[in-house]
Amino acid sequence: MLIKIKVVKDLMQFDKNLFTVKAGQKLIFELENPDGMQHNMLIIKPGTLQKVGKAADDMLRDPQAAQKNYVPVMPEVLHATKLLNTGDVVTFDFTVPDVTGDYPFLCTFPGHWRGMNGIMRVVK
């Protein structure tokens, strides 16, 4: 199954804020960035949006944060893309977790995650 997500130009939002997939399903994600600034996308464990967002904010004190694509190294992060520049498209394979629930996805470029997030709803 192909899931296409696009950054909404000039709005710091993804064009999807909710999609539903089956537990254990194999997905192909395509993330497109037509916006004028860099963005990434992380898929994280349910209930961890605030924790991962705070860890991303804390990375601003790390001089290597940009080289790390503003992705905090923590077990809550299930998948992360690199930072996409304007016009970039990245495709990646992802196997949906076997546990049902609402898995947040977000951009962790500084200041973006609070408004630039959504839910991958995993169902049986």
C-alpha cells in the first residue's frame, strides 16, 4: 500500500492529519516537500508526541543537530526521514506495528512539531 504525504506549502502542515492502516501491513511512504524550508517526518510510538517533541526542541543545544536531521535518538522513534530540502521527495518502506493504536507522525525541524503532526491509526 502506498501512502503519499505532502508538506502544505507555507503552512507548516502535512496534507494528511489522519490515515488508517492494518496492523502488520507493509507500507511504502512517499513524502514530498514543495515548501521553502526543510522538513522531515518521524513515526513514533503512541502517546509520545510531547516527549519526542520536547527531545527535538532540546536538540537546539546540540551543535550537531542539523547533521542529525533534528531526530532525537530515543526508543520512541520508530522511523525517521532525513531533512528534505525544497522540491525533495523521499520514499521509504515501513512495516506497521502489530499493536493497534494511534501512532503520531511529525516534523521535528525546530519549532515545527506542535502544528506539523498527524496520526497513523493502526487497526486489526
